Amino acid sequence: MNQPVHVSTLTINGQWVAARDDSTILDVAEENDIFIPTLCHLNGLSEVSSCRLCLVEVKGYSRPVPACSLHVREGMEITTESAALTEHRRTILELLLSEGNHICSVCVSNGHCELQTLAQTLGVDHLTMPYRFPRRTVDASHPRFVFDRNRCVLCTRCVRVCDEIEKAHNWDVMGRGIDAVVTSDLGLPWNQSDICTSCGKCVQVCPTGALSEKGKAVGEMVKHQLQLHVVKEPVLD
């Protein structure tokens, strides 16, 4: 028998809202059209809280907390916008942009990239830290798709959708720290993977131009949102 789900009342930016106790802060914000930036989050996939862009301030907590994984409770007082949060988010975006090779003008996802959109939204129009210019490989061995690791931000959406939705687990993360990269089938070239189903889900959930379809020119790679939403049980009093 399903456990009863109750409703709590809380405030976000001074606005009173009602929310199910099994909802995260990000869920409630989305339901009330309150913007919180995210990159690793995708409805229907497990949360990893790795990008740290969705950090918010909660009264009583000593430091900002990830909105994508913290569940609401009665009486919470949440702030999603402050000078400190804006500075933190801009720094995260600068780090992502400087640690990879993100040249928008020659990218197939130019104009359709979540990283690019967030940078524009948060006013990151230049970097204050040096570029690393890493030498990352491009895997174009698959007959339909291309994986350009230079544009990967390690959001692991591809890893999770392949594991949790397609149940193939072709993708995984290899290495640690700055050397971490997403790899196919324990390091094999993509076309040599025996477990990849060529479904293309990983390409569609990628927030940047790291995963794309072959034959796309600059700005032509438009991602189609997959219906991964989980239907919640009705509230029981």
C-alpha cells in the first residue's frame, strides 16, 4: 500500500507556495515558474547534483544547498536569487567554459546549447580565468553519431539515460578530477561497442554539442526533449 503523501507550505523568495513532501526545491520552483539554473538535472533521471548551478539559500542552513536533491519541508524559507548565488553560478560557468574547448561559432549546437544559454542568461560574456585548452579526443566511429569530448561538461546525462532508461549502460565515467572523461563500453571506440543500441537517447539529452548527429552543420543540431517524466502518485490525506 502506498504511503500517504502530505503537502507542506513554504516560501520561495518571499512567495508562499504549497508543495508535496516528496518534491525537491527544484520541483517546486519549476511548478511556480521560478527560475533556477541547472545543467546536470533532467526530469525523469536520477539526481547527481554535480554541476552545482542550482544551489539555493535556505534559512537555517550554514551554506547553499542543491535545489535538485533537497526535499521540501514545512516552513522552509528559500532564496533562489542573491548576489552570492549569482557570483557562484557565474564562476561555475566560467570554470566549465575554461576547462573545455567551447568555440560556439563552429559548434553544431550553436544557438541550441544549454551551456551557451545559461552563460547568456547569467551575463557570462567573457572569462576572467585562463583557458586550459585540453587535448581531448573526438569519437566519430559510430555510423550515425559523433562524440566530441572537447565540449563535454561531465553532466552524466548520457550515462544515466543509457543506464536508467535504455538499460544498456554503454556510457560511463573514467578517470578522476580534471582527467575524468565519459567513455564508451569500458574504453572501446563507439562503433565497437556490443551493448550500444544506437537509440540516440544520449545524443538528445546532451546539453551541449558534445554528442551530435552526423551531417549537421554549424547551428543545425537541435535536441528533441525526451518524455522521461515520472508520474507521481496522488496526494493522500
